[in-house]
Amino acid sequence: MKVVDFHCDVLYKMLLDDKLTFQQSKPDHLDVTYERLQAAGTVLQTFAVFIPQAMNGRLEPILESLDRFHQFVLSCDNMVWVRTANDLDYCIRDGKIGALLSLEGVDGLNGHLSLLRILHQLGIRAAGLTWNHANWAADGAMEPRGGGLTAKGRLFVEECNKLGILLDVSHLSECAFWDLAELSTKPFIASHSNARAICDHPRNLTNDQMEEIIKKQGLIGITFVPWFVSSAEVVTIDDLLRHIEHICMLGGERHIMLGSDFDGIDNYIVGLRHPGELAALQEALLKRYTEEQAMQFMSGNAIRFLRTNLPKHV
């Protein structure tokens, strides 16, 4: 089956260690590598631009991350930069691996929408307003005050809608989530979040939030972060499937995708440590769902969504 994964932190690791190379990295240095994407049958991998706190608040690390994306990811023979629906269709038709850019936290823009427009020109096609804490745009899921969008954050949402940048709610506070849901005129995604009803973590989504994403024709990226999956000491693929089952119960069968968070974690679900092991997830899905349903979860829902919500041309 084809694979679409809507979140990994390879660029973050490359930003911190300039000796890492996407194609030739040692297996214990990167979860996601070119060879592993090939082995998984990946048709699209989203690469998050995440800037750690020590570097945050400046534009330079964002640009350096984009430079590493071009130097090390797009330099691989079979990788294709996906900025449009036509780019994605080319990957599917010709057996290429698509690479899409997402911005995880907008701190470095410092409220300047002109910088957002420039990043769009540089290929950013999805954006989450915050990481876990507060910034100029919104409060994150772990910010104690739990505030919503700021005035500048509201302008940011409107500008993303105009540009065609997908809005990502995974790290937003609940208040900011509902502000964005009310304001956005376009479908939005949670790139890497699970069901709070199954695992009570503030980074997971409530039933009401998931139902809103479903109603707005968005997508929920099931994530492999163990502590977002279960409170158990050992977390298994069966535990992950409970989240898929729950979203399906809410009417979200056509709104589920994968958002692994590989390279953003140092603890793993048993048997699911990198893209090369996604076959185990596929096999588990096929024991509970039809082949068509499993294909939709692994890639089909995401492909359908992107064909509708990415621009046709640059």
C-alpha cells in the first residue's frame, strides 16, 4: 500500500547536527531516511520546520532548515518537491516520493505576514501557529492560561486561507482551536494528534474537536507518540488502533491519516520505530478493516484531501 505521513522532524535533527545526511545517515541517527521511505512505499512525507526554543523567535533557523531540505532531501534521486496537487499526482503516477513542507510554530515570523508570504513562495504548504506554549499568534496546548488566537493570529489564519496554506491545529490550546475553527473558511488538519477519550493527554483532541474537523472536511493525523497513545509503560500497535476505531465511531473514517512524529520522539510503539516498519501497522489494520479502509487510512484520505486543497499550479 502507498503511505502518506503528515509529520516528521527530520529537519529539526538536521538543524541541530549538520553532519546528518538524509540519504546516508546511520540508522540510529534518523528515524526517517530516504531508504526507509522507499521501503515503506511512501508517496508523500511531510517535513516539519520546527525550531527548538534556544533558536526560536528568529527567521534564520527557519531558512537554514529550508536549506537543509533542499541540500539533503530533494537531492535524493527519487524525491519530488510537492507544492501543488499536480506535483502529488506526478509522484503517484511515476512512483516518486513527494516531500511537502510544513511550519510547526510561527514564532520566527514575529507577526509579519510579509514573511508568511515569502515562506509560501519558498514552498511552505502547511502551518501550525504554535508549538506547546504561547507566542504572538496563539496559546499552545500546554500553556496554562489556555488563551485563544491573538489579533495578529487571526490575521495569520485569514492570510493562510488566502494563500492556500493548510492550517494545522495539533498544538493549539482548545480555545485557540475553536477560534481558528470559527474563523477559517478552509478545511484544516490536526497533523499529529490522537483521541483524548482514549488517552487523556492535553495534546490529544476531544470528541467535539474531532467532530468539528470531520464536519469541516479536514483530517486527523494518527500519531505514534507513545504517551499520546496510551498511559501504559509498553505501547503496542493495538493501542494505536483504538484511536482509529474511536474516530471511526465519530464518523471520521474518511478523515483519518498518519502523522507519525518520527524523529520527534525517542521512545516508540513496539514494532513501529521508523517508516520501514509501517508494514506491521498495515497488517494490523487488515485484520480489523477491509483492504479499502486500510488503504484510506494509510494514504487514500490524505491524497484525496490534498488533491482538493493544494493549489493546482505554483
